[in-house]
Amino acid sequence: MNNGIKQIKSGIYNKGEINFDDILQSIKSNPNIKESGAILSFTGIVRNVSNEGKLVKSLKIDAYDNLANKTINEISNEIKKKFGIIDLKIIHLKGDFEISEDLVYVIVASAHREEGFDALREAVEKYKKELSIWKREDYINGSSKWVY
């Protein structure tokens, strides 16, 4: 059922290397997609205000790829074991980002929407807590700060 569609693994990718449509097509090419009744997604984007309330101009994301991929795969594999989850992809981008650009994609295929929503929320909350990435916030006032 692949039909030449690029198979995408959960992980950390350089900005521009992958996009939402590629991930969605990879999910839909899963041989078990016929068991799915829902595909749900989350897209995290760059906002213009930091957690401390400073105005953000841009963002730089970096990661130790091996560690980031290990963590993302552990989260993905754990959630995919749950009842009704057909497939799950967690993609975190790294590079230089402007306000409103995509940073993260989480896409879940599930038998029913309820377990899909639960899996989507769990995946987002876990990667936010467990993923080791470095984020440099560049502020409008010319200063910047690395946040871990």
C-alpha cells in the first residue's frame, strides 16, 4: 500500500526537510489504516511572546539528534501500544524560525476519535516534558536567551 509514498519515522528533522502533508501521507500509507476511523493532528507554532511575557522576534531550535530521536521514539512506541491506536508520528523541527512557523507535528491515526484525542494529548504533554531540545528566543529588544 506504500505506492511510492515516503515513509516517515517520528523524530527530529531540519526545518524544510519534512512537511505536514508528507507526514499525513505516511500515516495514510500504513497497512492498518483501514482499521482507523480518525486521524487527529496537533501543530505547534512559534508564538510572539515568551513564557516570561517578553516579545519574541524569532526562535532557534537545536537538539542532540540521537537523544531527541530516542526520546521521541520511546514516547511514540509507548502510545502506539494503547488500544485503538493505529499509528502515531511525532515530528519536531530544528533550525531558525520566524513567528507563526511550524515547529512540531503530532499526528495520530486511531480506531475511534476518543482514543485518538487521548493519544494526541498524551504525546504532546510527554514530548513537552521529556524532549531535550535547546531553544534560543530572540527578542524584539535585541536580547536573546537560551531556554532548555
